[in-house]
Amino acid sequence: MTTSPPLIPVDYIDLLSDLKARVRSARLAAVVSVNRELVKLYWSIGRDVLARQAREGWGAKVIDRLAADLRAEFPEMKGFSPRNLKYMRRFAEAYPDAEFVQQGAAQLPWGHHIKLLDSVADPAERQFYIEQAVELGWSRNVLANQIDSDLFHRQGKALTNFHRTLPAPQSELAQQLIKDPYSFEFLAMAEDLLERDLEKGLLDQLKSLILELGKGFAFVGHGSPMNAIEDNAWSRDWARLGAALPRPKAILMVSAHWETRGASAVSASAAPETIHDFFGFPQALFDVRYPAPGDPALAARVAELLAPDTVVQHPTRGLDHGAWGVLAPMYPQADIPVVQLSLDRGRSDRWHYEAGRRLAPLRDEGVLIMGSGDIVHNLRAADFRRPEAPPWADRFNETAKRLILAGDHDPLIDWRTLGPDAEAAINSAEHYLPLLYVLGAQAPGDPVSFFNDDVFAAISMTGVKVG
């Protein structure tokens, strides 16, 4: 009697283990190479912008134009925002030595460098953190924690050179490199990969990455309720915004038209009604129904994130015109669940900003965070027969945009320090506060852009898209 050979050779497991290690190593080498070329490209762009600013006096408007032209040519690359171009300029200014960029800085993802530029002013200290992050395989979160704990002054010992050519395959840095959205955009890979018949595991990973790329959120200048039913430049831009954003699982809306005092509230109805909270408009506007479903589970999640502050679960609250007025053009099918969060006017302006920061985890859960109001809103100063904006309205709108692009949020939170223009533009503040939620949810490195950038009479229609 003969024995059959084993179905799996005895050395198969060893071979499989070796092949897995080689695949991981090759994949990591590839993404490290892509990241290195991307960081070098950003450095060279920043260097060229610096040189032309010094030689030809380039200003912010030229950078804005350059960003627009690059995004028109490479629409898949979100890294060509005006804000990111300014980071490239700061990056080149911070590291004038091309050899250091090649051998050291280019081994870290771009998000690490944004964090370093924002948090560390001293060049020697920045170099220390770069060397540590490369050598020890730090993720961006670990890097941020080490900066916050002042490791540089506690340890006081820099590495003499970069020992690693590749991070350890299982390090957090390696995993972040593999999933880095800037690298995928750089290669214009996302759409091409989705069109292939990929193995299920890779396809699932890619879908997850694309979801991460699309974690955008927005503040919308809503203006008149009539914009919900009129075909105009503003409503068409809202429609384009809805098409451009990845389809969310649900929407959390902070509208100027729901104010409470003593506690925040969320709409917990499974079928919120359409509220017509205005008068004096044509019957066609009162006939509008926006039958989007509610999401009681999301309402409970909002309360969880804002705890220990009280959030009332309102069982019958519907959607006011600040919500459905912009959502109707954005998502006309009304098939995405919507939850509204009230403005607790008993809270400080900074509380509203910090509430946005506390709600930011919803972005990772597929929720689109939206604010609906106006950066400039002064009905008493508006003359709708003369659409020209008062000088103070234009000035404050531009001031707000400049601070938003710079990521300088403190003056926008403490807006009264911005002087008479801010007082006139914001006045009762209910239309301004939704903007603070959106700014609070912004993460370092999130690109910022504007749409519907227009001031009509004494109302700003300017919208802010983040991500």
C-alpha cells in the first residue's frame, strides 16, 4: 500500500511566508519612492514660488491663479489648493538644503510636514523631529503627541543621520505612507484602479481610501429662501457642490434658523417635516416639500460627542429653510438622512467652534458636516433694489476669507476684535455661528476653497468647502 503525497508540500508554508514578506517590502519600497517624488515636487514648486516672489514681487493673487490653473490641468490632485501652495512655499523656505530634503524630509508624508510647519518654529527642532519620525516610524498623531510633550527639550539628542532607507513594514509610518491620499492623487490612480477587476481585498482598501479623500464639509451662504426654487448662479453652484462631494451616509446641518438657549438640541425625528419659517414670499415657495429622512441614531451620536454638555433629542423638529433651502439644489432626490443641530445662544462663540472640533469624528463615519448661514448678514443695511455691497461688507468678507485660508481661526472666533466692519457684518451673529462649526471640524492640512464668492447688498453668499 502506497501513501499519497501531502496536498501541501512541507516547505509550502515557509515559501508563502517568504513571498508575503517580499510583497510587503516591494509595496513599501514603491510607496516610499512615490512619496519621495511628491515631496520633492512640492519642495521645488515652493522654491520656484519663493524665487519669483523675491524677483518679481508675486502676491497672493498670483498664487491663487497658479492654484486654479494647476487644478484645472490636474483635477484629481487636491494638493494644488492656494493654501497648500503656500505650505509648499513655507516648506522650501524652511528647508533650503536640497540634499536634506532628498535624504531626510522626503521620507515623511506631506501631512507630517504640515504639522511640523504649523507647530515648530526652530529649524534644529524641526530637523530633530523629522529624524526621529523617520527612524522610529512615527505616524502623524504620534509626531503631534511628541511635539506637544516637548520631546526635543526633554531628550535633547538628535540623530546623526538617517539610518533607515525604508520604515519598518509594520510601523505606523509605513501604514500611513501606504494609505497616503496625496500619493494616490499624485499618480492619478483612483479612477483607473476602480475600473480594473481588482482582487476583493485591494478593492476594499481602495474604496476606504477614496472615502477618506472625500471627507469634505462645507459652510454655505444661503441668502434668500427664493434661491431654493430659482435657477440662478448660486443655486447652480450648490448643485455642483452636491455633485462634487462624495455621497455622504448622512448630513449634520447647523442652520442659522434654529436657535435655543440653555442647551443644544438635535432633530431626532425619523421623518422631519419641511418648515416654512418665513412670510411674504410666493406660494410656490410654501409648496416646497423636502422629504429627506431623519436619523435618530446620528442624533444620539451627536449628543454623545458633545457630552457632558446637554443635547436635547427633539422628537418633532423638522428642517428649516436654512437646511432644505440649500439641500434641495444639492441633493434634489431628498434621499440622504438629515439631522439638524441648534445654535445654543447661551454659549460663547468659542464653544461653538470647539463643538465643531468635538463633532469632527463624524467625518470618519461618512457624515457630511454642513453650516448654513452668511459670513455677512445685515438685513437692516441691505437695499435689495441696489445689489451693490457696502464697502464694509466687501472688506469683512475678504478679511474672513484671508483668515480662513491662513488657518488663523482665533480672530474669526473672537470676531469683535476685528473692528467695526465685523460688528456691522455679523451683528446678531446667528448667521455667522454655523461657520465656526465648520472651521472647528477642520483638520491640519485640509485644503480650503470658496464657491459662490459674492456679496449681494449686505449679505455674503460666499461658501467655504473644506477637504
